[in-house]
Amino acid sequence: MGDIGGFESESVELETEEAAMNEFDQQMNRMVLEANRSAPRDNRHVNADIRIPMNLQKTTGEEQPTGTIAYAVLLKKGNKANIKHIDVPEDSEFVKRMRRREAIEREERAQLKQRTLQINRLQIDEEMQELSLERN
């Protein structure tokens, strides 16, 4: 039977278009799943070492109990920042971790400083050699 008023060709076109759309949807779903698997997870690491703005720092005349370390906690509600001062026992796990972390950071800064000084010395030595070669 042939083409009756173009209906057969239209139905074939619709079928191929639907098949193409289904294939596109499947490929898009695969790409989204793969992107979700390979994307790094958004683990929000909170920086626990935020410096308190000078205008919010208030020194209280209160005496700190012995065996404790004073910490300031910055609390934000909307645009308003408040500071709460707390005394943490020196033998607490929090203080131990903070001291370890500070020691590691000091060591890293010292290593970085030494590397920087070493690079500067090498650059100065190279410049001196170049100058001595130019003079000769």
C-alpha cells in the first residue's frame, strides 16, 4: 500500500524522533550519574581558626581560672556577630588538638621560611656568578 496522504512518513518520523529523544535521555542520565559519582563531595570544612575582628574583641577584667585556657567563640545571627568567652580545661581533648595543630602549623611556617631563604640564597648566588662571568 503506499503512502496514504503522508501519514506513514509522519508516523515513521515521529517514531525516529521518539527513539532519538529516548536515547538522548538515557545518555543524559548516564552523564549526570557519572558526574555525580566523580564530583568531589561538598564537605564543608569549617575553619575553626577565624580571627575575631578588633572592634568585637573586648577584654574583660575577669580572672581566668587556673588550669584553663580562654577561648572566644564567634556567634553570628544574621549580620550581627557576638562573641562568647569560654574557659576550656587545659587537659581537654580540644586543647590538646589545638596545640598539636598550632605546633604543626608553626613547623610548616618554619619549613616554608627556610625554603624561601634557600631559594633567595640560590638566586643571589646565580646573580653573582652571572655578574662575575660578565666581567671576565
